Amino acid sequence: MIVQATQVPDFSDLLQTLKSRFPGYSVYAFDSKPQKSIIVRESCVIGAQISLHKDEIIVDACCPNIFVSALIGFISAILPPYQRFEMKIADFLKRKYIQEVY
């Protein structure tokens, strides 16, 4: 999901905001290339990856466990638990930072 933000937050501010908003989940920076992202992990198989761009925040459902993700692959993005978790994170970001979601 792509979220158009009126003002994209600083990476570390967003990381701290997500940690405080989702204390029951594991929230950590992922030093992916070419750009860092944030992983919000509900369980070892359900998570969301958040990346910041010029004027948008991108939220993608993911499998945060590298070994399990090799087994699940791209199908995780179409399964209901992944979609629900992605929407949960995107809805929070929408309320906090967004003018419009598409």
C-alpha cells in the first residue's frame, strides 16, 4: 500500500513512533539496500515492511523470518492474515501522517 504523506517523518522518528504504538510487536530497522526500511513483526511469519520515499510511505506485507519467507514467498502478500496486518499498519500511518491513501 502506498500512502501519500503531507510530511514524511524522519526514519528514526517513525521507528520510535511505531515502537510506542505497537508495543506488543517487534519493531526494528532493516538495513536493506538501497534504502533502510522498518519491519513491524506480529509473529515469525506475519509482518509489514515500511519504507520512506520523497513524499510517500510504502507499507508491504512481508514474512519477517528469512527462512520461512523462502517457503512462503510471494504468496504471503495475498493471504488474509498478511493483508489484515498490512492494513492495520497502513491505517495507523494514514491517521498519523497522511492526506490520502491509494
